[in-house]
Amino acid sequence: MIQSYKTINLTSEGDYREKGSKFLAYAYHVETEEDIRENLESLKKMHPKSRHYCYAYRLDLEGNNFRANDDGEPSGTAGKPILGQIDSKELTKTLVVVVRYFGGKKLGASGLINAYKAAAEEALNNNEIIEIKLRSIHIITYEFKRMNDVMRCLKHPEVKILLQDYAEKNIIKFSIPLANENEVLEPLSKIYDIELKTLDEIGE
């Protein structure tokens, strides 16, 4: 089970130049394919004279939603090396776009691969890589006499209290990293006559 993932926290840039050609790289944190489209459209407006907007992304936690696009460059010389840099840092929810301005001299396949790789690498190195812990959300409903027992279990340093409601029933909504679930849920399950429900999973 996936318990955490790595992504980038900022928007960053990289720059590589070879034989007059400019390779301008941009790295973004993205959550959806719509985010990807918006960033690509923005770059095309920013660089209207460029002929190539090569990119790669990896979007889902399982690693199945990804793409490498050469955008007119020889097959495998642009999108693949960009994706390779994303994967080398074990990132997801990450988009890297490299905008190329042709300098008049052809670089050849190996030269293009190196240029797109170097530009993407610099953009990612200029960013901040963070680890997001996946958390599960739970709701406890309990009688007042069980409050001390419940609160004792919720003193775990990784527990985040999301809601406390004592109006009609004693209710606490909290989240806990998947990696720490058993440390909190097991002792809670042993408390007599409380109701414990699991709702969902979220990022930290």
C-alpha cells in the first residue's frame, strides 16, 4: 500500500544552451490534466515564437497516468529524457515543459537528448521536493464518560484533530498517516461502546 509520495512544491525554471539553441525548462506541481493544459497554454502565450513545447508528466500515485511528448522533435529525444528526470527523483503530480528556440545548427539525436535532459534536471534541481504522507480520516462518536480514554488515544503526535462537536453527541473527526493507523485505531477499538468510522484518504 502506498503510504506517501514525493512531489515538487514550487514553480521553477531551468536553462540550457547549445550551438545557439535555447532550452528553457519549467517545472510545475500539478493535480489534474486540466492543470497541465493550462500551464502549456500559458507557456505558448509566453513564448509565441518557439516551435517546440516538449513536456512530460507523471500524475497519479500508482504511476500509470504519465506522458512524454516530443512535440515535433525526433521521436524519443525530448519527452523521454524529460520524463526520465521526473522519474529519477521519484516524483509524481509533476509536469516539466521545455521550450526550445532553434539556433540554426542541428544537434543530432544525442545532442537533443542531452539538452532536454539537462534543462529538465536544472528546473527540478531549482525546486523543492517534498514528501506527502497519505492520511486516513476517522470519526469517533462516544459517551462523555469515555472522553478520557478517547483523548488518551488521540494524543499521538501524528494525529490531527479536524472537528470536535459536543452539541448533541460527543464527536471527534481526526486524521492520521496510513503508516501510523494501527498505533491509534487499535487502542481506540478496545474502548467499550464508542463508534468509530473510517471516511477517506487524503494527502497531508
